[in-house]
Amino acid sequence: MSGRVPARAQGLRRVLRGPRPEAVPLLVGRACVLVGLLDVAAGVFPRFRHSRMHALAEVLPGSFGPFAAALSLSAGVLLLLLAHGLKRRKRRAWRAAVALLPLGALAQLTYRHSYPGVLVSLLLLLPLLRHRDQFAALPDPRSRWKALANFVLMGAGSLLLGLVVVDAHPRRMVGDPSLADRLAHVLYGLFGFEGPVDYRGNTSWTVAFSLGALGLLTALTTAYLALRPEHPAARLTEDDEIRLRELLARHGGRDSLGHFALRRDKAVVFSPSGKAAVTYRVVSGVMLASGDPVGDVEAWPGAIERFMDEARAHSWTPAVMGCSETGAEVWTRETGLDALELGDEAVVDVADFSLAGRAMRNVRQMVKRIERAGYQTRVRRVADLGAAELDRLRRAADDWRGTDTERGFSMALGRIGDPGDGDCLVATAHKADEAPGAHGDLKAILHFVPWGTDGASLDLMRRDRAADPGMNELLIVAALQAAPGLGIRRVSLNFAMFRSALARGEKIGAGPVLRAWRGLLVFLSRWFQIESLYKFNAKFQPRWEPRFVVYRNSADLPRLGLAAMQAEGFLTLALPRPRFLRHRTPAGRPCAHRARVAETREREAAQAV
């Protein structure tokens, strides 16, 4: 018996102490979602306030006076909009919630004298004030084009919710208006005008106020997003690029994806010693790194720590795509994250490559057939090409691109012929015995980036759609045959996602689960190059190097997958940016947190001296 009293007392103390500080943002965000949904329901369905949940409805913000429906609906939508920011510990969402809750409490006390309503607002306000240090996340990268996206999405949501509001009073509706009349009534109401649908009693005012509130809310949020200061996405500055090139010159041979860190739409964090760096891009709240950290392996933990600090400062979800086995081990050891094998990278050792043998028969026959058709190949360094030819290559690569946007993130450089990329390789296919086309006799292009001093990584494959099939095979063989003369001993080809599952699933004895997983991958290959890329790489008899994805927890995997597809260009969730809405902020403008980090580095350097 004596042991039960301390246990009860301990449980009571836990209740009085409240939730753990780190859990408050998630709990407050969920509470905002619940209260927001109840507010929306109270505003759309008036009978909800006279049901058995009358006592609960009385304490909901916006359930008072002649404007009850409109205010309740507006409060609900605002709380739903704030909930995600509160879960992500955003400082501005905290400020908005702290300002909104006292206003709701004041409205309850002034118009309804509802002390329970004031109590509910204060109960939600107290943990926000007590744990304000938990809401310190800085803003995400943004630009004013998101105002247009908000207008479209909020407008569509207001239109759908407005139809629900119009149809929520069927017994008070005069006649049986058509869907077109109801839609017109919603559209008029969003702009503050009376529509063609009539109601008995004061329901017309209720519907009009609700629709007007939705329209006003859409206009205000759009105006806020359009007029707020920009916080542009971080870019690779000239100084950052110089430092990365120095690291690659010393340690670039360790990772075949190292040179892709020089994409200029990535940001970078360096270790305190400056001997290692992690490059990343922020997509939909996911801080997505690619490949292994650049630089000395012993300095990786410092760069990873800076990466995690940046993620915490902005409340971004940290993740890594396509790191090696060594990289995955370091990431998981230093951060506590988990790792999952994502696929395999095809690497061809030049000394072992040959077109002889039965295994290479298909490639050998295809190459011979194309050569007999009159095609010729050239493999050169970018530094050996003239300005006119480089310009022709760029224009051809753009014209032959199969999508409107340039795809690639983890294994794509995103440019050809830059003055700093003179060590890159270009393999081209030509056919001089026919009338030259828009790009002369040029028919296909392969672009390789350096992998240390003795390797190359495939970056880009483009070809004229009117050319004979097999251009890519022809140029890969040409590059591998020319590699010894260029001092190249190893060539990295494409990355094959889920390669092991595809390979094992087609073998005799594969179990039903593995066969089902392979079948799903084959089905998805209709839209994404999964099986075709694996089979294309397998033609050249490469060795397979596993690549991993590093993530925080399993619940983040769907979000991480969407972010990776956006980064690689396979999925576009944002609206096209009109030219007049594109921000013109200088590329090197750092965020506030990055400026504070720079100041900290300067102080550390001064103290060291």
C-alpha cells in the first residue's frame, strides 16, 4: 500500500506539470485542428449549436451575435491555417495564434458574457506563452508567386465550402434552385453581393455573412502573402562554390556524386573547420541533402551537425538522398536517423570493359549497326571545345529535353559548358552524310562530370528524336573506349532505384511478397523509369554500389518521397510562376540564421587566434 501513494503522487505531479515542452507544438497544432473543424461545423450547420453538443459549441470562438456563422467559419479556417505552422514550431504562426486567442476571448466576454469561452481561449493560450521558446523556427524560403497559389487554392476551397453553406439550409430555401444558381450565389456572395438563391427568415443574412467572410479571408491572406517581405531560397554563392571546388580537388574521388554538389540551386553548410560540407535544397519543408558530405571524412560530423542545426532552426525535416554505405553509417551514427537502401549505382571499371563475349552481344550488335548507318562519335573535354560549339550543344540539349523543366537533383549538374567545368566530358554523335538539321550534323549528347582525377559520372543524355535508336548505347561505349586515353579508370552510369528488388523478384524461387513488390515496380515503370533504367544499365555489366536514403522516422517517408520527386523534377506541386511575380533577389542573399552562423564562425576564429 505504501508504494501506491508515491506512484499516485508522481502521476498527479505529471498531470500538473503538463506535457513535455518539446511535445507542446504538436499538441497545440492538433488542438487548433480540432477546434478549427468544430468552428467550421458550427458556422456551416447552425443546428449544431442546438444539439446535445450545445455546451461545447457555446465556448467556440465566433458563436455569438448576429454574425455567429461568419465569425465561427472565419475562426475555424484561420485556426486550420495556423495549425501546420504551430506543429512546425514556426515563430510567426505562434505570434498569430497569441494575437488571435485574446481577441476570441474578448469577443466571447463582450458579446456573450461567456466565461467558459474565455477559459477555453486562455487554456490554449497558456501553454503557448509558457513554452514560447519552443516556437523559434525561422521562415521557409518563399517568394511572392505563392500569393497566386494561395488565391487559387483558397478560392477553390472557399467555393466548395460556400456550396456546403448554401445547401446547409434546405428547409428554409425558397424553391429548388439549380446547381448553376447555387454556384452563382456562392460566387456573388464571395464578392459581397446577393445571389439568385432566396431563404426564409434571417437565413439569407447568415449565408451572406458566411460567404462574405470566406471571400474576405481569401483576399486578406492573398494580400498578406503578396505584400510580405521575401525570404528567398538559398543559393550557392561564388565563395561557396570556390570552397567546394577546393574540397573536391582534395577529396572528390571518394564519392561519384561529389561534383553534383556544385549545382547552383543548392545551399551549403560547412563544418567548423571548413574541411567538409553538406549541400541541400529545401522542398516543401524537407531539408534534402544528396550524396555524401563533400570533403574529409573525419570532418563530416561537424558538417552534419551544422546541417541538423539549420534544420532545427527552420523546423525543416532532415533527409538525405543517395548517400553511400559509408555516408549512411556516419549520418545514422551522428544524428540518430534511420537508413534504408534505395537502389544501386551502376559503376563500370574501364579496364574490365569489353564488347567481346556473349553477355555484350546485344550492345555490340547495336553499336555495329549504328556505325554502319554512318554515325561517328567524338569524346572531348569541355575545355577543348570552342564557344560556338558549346553554344550549339546547349541549344541542342534544351531542344531535345523531353519535359518543360530540367530534371535532376542528386545526379544532375543542370548546366553544360560552364567556364568552371572544363574537366567535364562531352560525348557527341554526328551523321555527316545527310542534310544538316537545326543543330547541324549533331544527333546525340552525353555529358559526364569529374569523379576525382580518374573517374567520370554520367550527368546528361540527350538525343534527336529523329535519330536512329541506340544513340545512348553508342555514346556510352565510345566514352568507355576513349576513357583510358583521358586518364579515366571508372565511369558511373545511372542510378537504378530498387534494383535489387527487380533483380531478385524475377529469379526462380522468389516469394510472393517479393514478386508482388516487383510487379508494383514494373507497373510504376509506366510513368517512372524504374525497370527500363535498371535494364539499360545492366547491359554494360557494371558493378552495383548500393545507395541509401536517410530519414528521421517512417512517418516522414511519404513526405520525403514527394519532396524528392519535386526536387528531381518528376512532380510539380507549385503553379507556374508568372514572370512579373518572380523574385529578383540576388542569388547570394543569405537567411538570418545563416548570418548568425557566420557571426559565430568569426567569433570562434577570433578566439582561436
